[in-house]
Amino acid sequence: MVKAKYFLAVAEAGTVTAAAARLGITQPALSRQLRRFEKELDLQLFVRAGSSLVLSDAAHALIPTCRRLLAESARAG
């Protein structure tokens, strides 16, 4: 569930650095978690374009599912 939260933070913040700051973790730690999430899902979530990250089509499709999972987790308490 944490990796879904991290993924959404990056998707919403636009950069790993900004998302890491919002989450209160280091950028390298967040990058590692994102790579693990991609490996676990066997999906490429980010397209690396120079120094920028762009959400892949798979990432765009995954966003609603992650939001739903996090909302349900929050309700379950």
C-alpha cells in the first residue's frame, strides 16, 4: 500500500524530488521504492526523458486503482 501512496505522490507532484519532500523521505529512497513497484507490477510507470519523468500509459491507467485502494484502506482504518 505504501508503494501505491508513493506512486500517487509522484504522479501528483510531477517530480520525484517534490514528491519525496512532501512525503518526508529522501529522493533516492523514493526512487528505489518506485523501481520496486514497477518490478512488482511488471509495468513501466515512468518514461525517463532526459532529466524528466513522464507518466506512461500504464501509469495513467493505474492512478484510479491506486486512489481507490488508498481510500478503502483509509476507511478500513
